[in-house]
Amino acid sequence: MPSRVRVVMPNYNHAQHLPKRSDSILDQTFQDIELIVLDDASTDNSQEIIESYSKGQRAKAIFNRPRRAEDRLLAADGRL
């Protein structure tokens, strides 16, 4: 029995391309595919589209939160 294939698809503000990208992965001949969409705090309507796909059994969504100014400062020099 073949193993499930997991496909990780990153996204940032590519809402207009999400349906075509997602469908091209999920419509493969091999059907035991899990699509994992990583959204990096998109500001367009990507989250709505990704959530519509993640309602099915074959797709999951992971949403990063927007970074705050304090987070960027910590990443830059390790202190505030």
C-alpha cells in the first residue's frame, strides 16, 4: 500500500493563484495526497481561499501571525 504524500505549499499574497495551484496538486492521478498550505500573514484574501480548501479532508492550513515591530527588533539584534 503506497504512503500518503504530503505537499507543502508556501503562500504570501498570492490569492489570485491559490485555486489553480491547489487544484493542480489535489487533482493528481495519485489521490492519497495531503496539501499543507503555509500562509505567511498575507494581507490579501488568501486566508479565505485557504480556509475553503482546508474544510476538506485532504488539505490543512497553517497561518503565521503578522509580526509586530517589537518582534522585528528582537530578530534584528536580540534585545529591545
